[in-house]
Amino acid sequence: MTTNSLKRKSQWTVGDVMTGDVVSVRPDTSYREVVDTLLGRGVSAAPVVDPDGHVLGVVSEADLLHKIEAAGDERHRRIIGVRRVAAKAQATVAADLMTVPAVVVEPTASVAAAARRMETARVKRMPVVDTDRRLVGIVSRRDLLRIHTRPDEEISADVVDIVLRGLWIDPNTVTVGVVDGVVTLSGSVESRSLAGMVADHTARLAGVVEVVEELTWERDDSELIESRGYAFGSAERLMRPSRD
């Protein structure tokens, strides 16, 4: 998907940045075929899928290297046994080489959620699956970083169209400056809580690295918003004019 088609999205999802042309192998794919596939396609790992496209696991260069490591001297072979990877060292097909369970993600997950899952699992890429766990793509760390390649002018337009107009704020009252993804907000809004919402919503936009909030406000409603028994809903709701 191109950057232009994403221009009006407030938050990118995995489906926006994933690679749809996925290199995959079957459980019965031989060791040599797996090596040839990874080297031939210039990738470091591939999902292992069944005939219906369901992800069973992932086979990576690290999984393949156990066989090479096991071919070392006697000391290294003993270490291999201690590490409990002897089975992979002897494996000849993808089903026995792959790492399970595969860490997967849905195309509807936010880029931020995918980044957290990738970091927690300490993996460099994740198969993208549908609700039936069928393979639909793959997403890597590099793919996730694409959100920070958006031009500053597109980010500025999103602040105006998505944030300011979304909160019923006259764009003429707020000045938006963007340099290398850093957004500076200046001008005046009705209340302190509204200023906070503008900064918070801006920070969630795709490509925003940092928000410098220099807004002033006409009234400080922080005590009202934080008080117990606030019966009128969220501050954001109160700022929106009634449509009744």
C-alpha cells in the first residue's frame, strides 16, 4: 500500500505495512530446499504452512545453523546435546526444523501493538494471519519503521484534518509545525483539557516522533474534569457540539 493511500489514516495497522508476497515452505520441505529458498529469495526466515495455508511454525537461519554447528568437534557436539537442539541438528525436513509455536499477528493490529509483540517475543519478523490462522503476509522490524518515513506535510495535514477538525477546533486558531516528524502545536484553544487532547491525539498519528505542545487556553477546567461524580461523560464529548 502506498503512502498516499494511507494519508487520511489516524493510525497505521499491520495490514498497511506488511509484505503480502510471502516466502513459505511446507512441513515436508527438505533441509536443502529450505536453505535454497531462503538464500534464493534473500530472506532469513520463512513460515511453515500446511496445505490449507495455516501457519504451523517458522524456520529460520538460526534453526538451520544447528546442523552446521553439530558438525564441529566432539566438544561442540556435547554442547549441542546440553542445549537440547540435537533434534534440530539431525532434522531433515521443515516440520522438524521449525520453531513452534509461531509468534503471529493479525493484519488489523496496530503497528504499535505489533512492535510490542515483536519486542516481547524477541523476534525480527512475524507471520500475519487471518482469523483462521491462515497466512496472509509477513511483517518485519523494517516494515514497522515505515511509519516514520511519512513526509512532514502529510503529518501536518493529518493534524489539521483528523485532530483539529475531529475535535471541532477551528484550524485557524492553532498553528501546526512539523520538522522531521516532530510536531509543534501553538495557538489557543477553549480549555486546558482540550489542549491536552489535541497533543494526545496528535501523538498517535502515524509518523509523529514527538509533540511539542505550546498551546494556551481560555479556561482551566482540569479540576472539573478530574473531580469525582463528573456526570457528563468525557471532556472530548463535551467539546463536541450537540447533533440533536
